[in-house]
Amino acid sequence: MTDEHGSVLGQDVRPLDRVGIYIPGGRAAYPSTVLMTAVPARVAGVREIVLVTPPARDGSVSPAVLAAARMAGVTEAYRVGGAQAIAALAYGTATIRRADKIVGPGNIFVALAKRKVFGLVGIDMVAGPSEVVVLADRSAAASWVAADLLAQAEHDPMARSILITDAAPLIDAVAAAVDGQLARLPRRDIARASLTSNGALVLAQDLWQAVEIANGLAPEHLELHVSDPDRLLPAVRHAGAIFLGRYTPEVVGDYVAGPSHVLPTAGTARFSSPLGTEDFVKRSSVIGYSERGLAAALPAIRALTRAEGLDAHGAAAEVRVPRERGENG
């Protein structure tokens, strides 16, 4: 913008030069995470996107991960995982040049490594285990709710799956449906450990209390599995992603809906947001004052520099305004 004195104020928005994306491995392959991290970076205009991922025991990387990397525009890829991969991206090695920012989820070692290097490089967030809160009313199908809880539980023994409902009969029905579906899951041992340690079935007095409980948890994923989700949506204050209605399971956010599935966890949705294109750009303030603009601002500059006792600050402005000094130059 240009103000009444001819001074120009604005912002210069530019993409980051080089970004590292961490793609988990180990228990499963995650080509979806490649898309959810690399695509926003590409949209932002990042020139160099460096993928790191732990290889399998035989040294291989999932073909699906590599295909997603090629399609998403990843420019480099390395078979390295864990805290050492984060260190390589932060400090640089003989093989891997350092990045400006590191994004993507990982296990506890990856999360703690990202916390450690923050400041030397940027990071998206310190993400904890994945979590879902399903807020359901009496219209919900118990088998659908159970499937959504198990979809989260099969991620990791530390994942958290919680049902909050005002319908007491739904709790027993969901518990029975979970038991039945769990027995058929290939990853049932992981899901069972998750539900045993971190799962919960919560009975609320009404849906409004259910929403308040969910706000207190500030979950990564919040499903409003109710007959009228739009009525509850304005009351939701804290959630990484909100899924509206019975035909919007959390899995559509994992794979196809569009917004990145890299989301704040462990209550951090109270103050942080999902990964997006804006995470791959930086802003520089642009300030260009005219002579008249500086003269008009001088009284305020003078008052503040005197209040702070920084005389040289004030002089740097005074010397540029000849009228104030009774001089011509």
C-alpha cells in the first residue's frame, strides 16, 4: 500500500529454498504422507524437496513411496530414518545438504530430534502419536463408529481412539462392535494395545458437554458423527481437522479430501494449525518512506526514542529531516 505521504508499506512473500520431508517407515509404508508434505511445498514454489525415509531391513524403500515422490516433485531421496535423518537435514553431511525446514511425522525419536534442532532450522510441529475423537449421537451406527476407532488404533500402540457420546446404549454397542471387528484385523495386536492403553468410551450429559470435552482434548482428528454436525461446528474451538457427518470418516482426510493430514496432536491444536502451503513460504516486511512520510513520523519517533533512552535511534531520523535541524542538507 501507499499512504497519503507517498510512503510504501507491504510484504514480500517468497518460498523456502530447500525443505526436508520425513516419511515414516517401519510398521507401514506411507505414500500418502509423501503427497501431504511434498504437494504443499510444490504449490508454494519450493525448489528443492528432500525426502528421507527409513529403509526396510533389506535396504529397500517401498515402491509406492518412491512413485509418490516422483509424482509429487521430490528432487532428492535418501534411505535414512530416525533421529539421524533429522540431524542430517539440520546440520548437513557429506551426502545430504542441510535444509531450511523439516516437516513430516515420525516416532518419538524423530519428534524429539525435531525439537532439538528447532532454531537452527524450521520445523512444522512436534507431533505425537495419532489420535481421533469420535463425537456421536444416538443416530450413529455402532459398526461405523467402531471402524473409525480401529482405523486410528491400528497406526501405533500409542495411538489414541476416543468415543464421546450422549447415548448410553451406543457405548455398549460400540464396545461389542470393536471386539468383533478387531478379531478380523491383520494389525489386531497393535490396535488392541492402542485401545487397551489409550482408548476410551465417554458418556456425556448432552452433545454440548461432549463438545466441551472434545475442546479440552484438542484432538488431531475430530469426527462429528451426528445427525446435524453444522449445529455443533460453531462450538468446536480446538481440533486439527474436523469431519462433518456420518459419511465423512477420518480416513478421507488421510488420503483424498485434500487438506494435509499432517496435523497438530497432543492438545497442540489449541495454538497450532495443519500443515499447509503457508508453512513453506516466508514473509519479509517491505518499507519505503518518502521524505514527507519521515517528517510526519518524526514526532512519534522522537517521543518513543526519548522514552526508551535511545538517542542515536532518534538522531538517525532527525538527521534526515532538514527542517527539524534548520538546515538544507
